[in-house]
Amino acid sequence: MPFAGPQTVTVPGVVAGWAAIAELGACLPLATLLAPARALAAGGVPVSPGLHRAILGRTGDIRADPGLRALLLDAAGRPRDTLVQPQLAATLDAIATNWRSFYRGHLGHRLVAGLNAVGSPLSVADFAAHRAEVSTPLHTAVTGAGRTMTWLAAPPPVQGATFLGIAGSGDLLTDARHAQLARDALLGDPRTGPVDLDGLMSGTPVPPGAGTDGPKPAGDTVAVTAVGDDGTAVTLIQSVFQSFGSGILEPATGIVLHNRGSSFSLDPDHPGRLAGGVRPPHTLCPTLALGDDTVLALGCQGGRSQPWILAQVAGDALGADDPAALLARPRWIIGAREIDREVPTLLLEPGTPGAAELEQTARGLGLAVAYTAGPHDDAGHVQMARLSGGILAAASDPRADGLAAILS
């Protein structure tokens, strides 16, 4: 599959997802919930440090797309300091009035016309056929530090099974490597046929190279976690995958289109094979933990490394007195092309706990070893919210542009 461009765009599910979440018990109408975003789009927002880095990292592709170029670069071709998005504000107005217009109305027709103009095969009928799916989460019990917690995560084609398979591991790097290979070979959409869930959760070793590698998903994923004092919890991730997704901003709607379709396999025997009406294997991995007096919402940016990023903080996040310090702790990830490496590599931040043992284990697994110069975006942006013993706590990863807040 190509990494970007119109062939990597599938029907965007986020709007139907918002509506589905709201129907589960939102206290405010969708129009009220969207009003702050609409105001920011119309009035302008400063370019954050993370967005500025992403613009510099993909300037050539931005210049090639008229919509992105007009939004992100000034007349001299330099990154703008402020984003003003009137077309997006109008789109949010339309969604607030009738979100279904995104799929079966004027908004969807306008978006499809813009996509067709740049070569996308998506049709009005494809948009009209889209439905959000409310599914039963996968779950597993993990015992540690004298208590048992139930961890929950989304089923395939999301990689929640990969996280659940390594949560609480005593040899996390080894289990993560096996889980990585199993994920790459086995993850797909159940709509195309049976998915080997046991193989995904057990991390059954498969030969390296049996799966697929993917593009670097930097800059355009957001994790949001929230827990209320009544125990209601939300962990949510939405993403256009690579920085600026497919590299297409549809001018009439102001929408940046994702490139999630790049994760399809062109192997007709792979469970993640390209087919009409199915979803590509997903890197997203939001998770919840439930115990006697604790509920924890956890999520992160980090592409295909999300399961082992989360697994490095999950156990300690249940009772950490200083959640911010926990999320700042150095971490490791494994990957290849998606972390800018030519071969499968263990990449460590300086000061990662147990680094010497991890290096030895990595070499035994056939992984190269490298270090970052300091805290690094590739190590993920973890967000957490927790209610434990009646006390609320929250933290946002210092690698990210996020913010943690406890509201009374």
C-alpha cells in the first residue's frame, strides 16, 4: 500500500463515533460539545511546538497539497504561527446541526466531490453505508502488588488484544517482541473472516517478516482520558495516523483526511487484506482498568508501539503517588521503519530502567539497539486519569502538548 495519497483514505468514522459516544450517556448535546472547537477553528489557535515540528518534518508534502499549503504555510513558505480555519468551523456548524449530514447529506457530498477530484475512489454510497460499531471489549485479569485488576481494550481490528497479552508481563521486552510479530501477522478485521484472537493475546511467535511494516505515525494522534468522581470513565483516541494523514486537506470542508488505509495488506491471504467494506488493522489501543475501588483510563499516541508503551506504565499507574513523574520516566520501544530504523530495533531513551538487561535481551531476540538523545516523541504521549479510593488524579505526558486538569 502507498503511505499517503487518496488511495489511503477510507470513510472517516470519527463523526459517527462522536455521536455513538454521546448516545451512551452524554450530559450535553453534541452542538454544545462542539462549540469550543468551532470557536477555535473560526478565531484561530497558536501553532503548538508539536505541530511546528510536524510541519517541518513534512514540508514537501504540505507544499504539494493546496489545502495544507494554504492552512499551514505563509506566503514565504514558512510555518504559520496561528491556524485560522473558517471552512472547518462551517463544517463543525453543520455537524452540530445534523451530524448525519457528514455521511448522508450535503457535507458528505461535498467531501466526496473533493476526494474524487484528487483521485479517491470513495463514493457517496460508501459514506451513506457507514455505521459506528459499539462492541464488547476484550478483557483480562492481571494480579500484581497484592490486587487484581481487570483490563479492558477494544477488539480487532484495533490492537487491544496485543496490549492485553503483555499487560503484567515479567519479561516485557521478550513478550512484546513476540506480540509484535503476532500482531503484524494476525491482526485484521473480523468482517473479512476469523481473526486468531488467541494467537494475538498469547503472542504466539511467528517468523519475522510474516507481517507488515508501516509508515511513521508522528504528530496526528490524540489520546483523551477522563474519569468522574462517580466512576464514569472514558478513554478515547482519534487519529489521522501519519503527520497530516494522507497529505490531503479537502478545501471545501477544511478536513484533513487520514491515511489509515496504508495499513491494509495487499497479500490476499493476510487477515488485514484490502477489501471493500472492511477496516484496516489499527494501531489505536485505548484501555481501562477496573478494580474494587479504582478505575483507570489510559491511552497514548505512539503508533504500532502503543501496547508496550502502555504496558511500561500500566501497573504503576494504578497506585502512583506522582502520576506526572511516572509518565516522564524514560521508556523503550521496538520497531523498524515506523521509528526511522532500517532493521528491527530496540530504541531506548537515556536512563531507561534496566537498560543493560534490556540490551542483552534485545540482542538475543535479534534486535539492534539504539538510544535517543533525550525524551522523544517516538516513545509515546501517555495520558491518564484515575479514581482510586475516592481521590481523582490525572497526568499528561511531558513529551506531548497535552494538559492534565482536575475540575471541582
